[in-house]
Amino acid sequence: MRKGGESGASVWGLILSRLGVIGSGILKGFLFLVVITVVSICFLSLYHYLLTSPYMRLEQVEMTGADPGMRDELIRMCGLDEGQGLLSLHLYELKRKMEAHPWIRTVKLERRFPHTLVVEVEKQAPAALARMDDFYYVNRWGEIFKKVSGSDDMDLPVITGLSTDNMDVGEELRQAIHVVKVLEPEEGPWSVSELSEIHVRKDGAMSLYFNHVKAEITFMWDELADKMDGLRQVTEHLNQSGKINLVTRINLNYVDGAVVSFENG
């Protein structure tokens, strides 16, 4: 009987010991949750304070790359007002709104604590016009960025003959802009300012039309840089011989020179 009693007592002791361990674990878990809750509340309170704190309010927008008129327009578009919390500004959303402006290519935004939003603007720079269903501005990367309106400047080379396939158009525009870049260092009659049209043909061939000569100048889009000296020599000879106004085409797609076509008669 005594041994049975001792055995029962030991079992009860073991049970009580385990209950104590479980209770201690529950208490520790509860205390941990309390601490986490308190810390979270403190963090949220601090974050809310920082959002609304007068010590971190927007007081200045520093914008580079945009003229004063565009600066004011972008600020109105984004609803930027003095007194907004600098931390409460959603930079991704502001970037999206600013880059929706037709004359803006990219925007970089940065908070400069405690009171300044820094905006770096890269404006679109039109390099040519694309003639499709209407006229569109094309930038230096061969990207269409804006439909030309009645008040816009149209004193740029016009790219014609573009494909109706959107995938092909992108490559054709990049090739045409490559040609524009080749001519940018040129001065005088072969400069970009004298170029009136770039006509896109099949298989990478292109034709140029300049203001000072009525002849069509044909070449492969990636060979113009190597053909410019030959073009100058041919046109100089035609000028000296008085035949330049009779020329209808100068074809540069020949290894040993150019083929010149004249008007009948």
C-alpha cells in the first residue's frame, strides 16, 4: 500500500510539474504578444506623428530639367501643395503622373529631409517627325512620344514609308534616327537642318531628300557614314558640270561608287 501511494504521489508531482511548465510557456507567450503589441502601437504612433509632423512638411520642390512653365504644370498635375507631409508622398505615383506628360521622358524623385522634394526631369527632344495616320514627334531613341498639334513646331525631317506593323515600325524608326545622328555633325548643305525627308524602303534601304537638291539619295541605313565622302564628291562633280539640277537619283548602294540617274532628255 505504501508503494502504491508513493507511486501515485510521484505521478501527481510529474503532472503538476508539467502543468507548471505549460503555464509558464503560456505566460511567456502572452507577455511576448503584449510587448509586440505595445511596440507596434508605439511604431504606428511614431509613424503617424512623422507623417503629420510640422518638422517634416513639404516646403520646397527643387526641379531641374524643366522650364518654369513646365515646373508649375507638373506641380499642378500632381497636386503638390506646401504643407503636405514629406513622408506621405507616394513617389512612384508622382513619377507615373509626371511621366504621363507628353514632353517628359523620365523623372527621378528623391525626398531630402526635412522639407524638400527633389525632382530631376529629362525632357523629350524631338529629332524627327513620323508620317503615319498623322504626324508624330520621334525622339532620339526612335520612340514616338506625341502627336503633333497645330501649334507645334514642324521644322524637322519627316520620316515616311513606315510599315503598318507596330513591331516593324519601331525598328524602322530606330534606323531612321540613326541616319539623323550620322548627319548631325555635318554643316552646310548636308546638315540635318537641310534634310527634309527620310523615306523608309524595304530591307533596310532608305532614301534622303534635301532642300538644296531634288535628287533622291538612296543607301542602306547603316552605311551612310561610310558613303558621305563619296556623296560629296559626286555632287561636287555634278555641280561643276552644271548637271546637278538634271539628277533624279543618286544610288550609293555600290562598292566602287555611285550610280546617278538623270531626267529623260
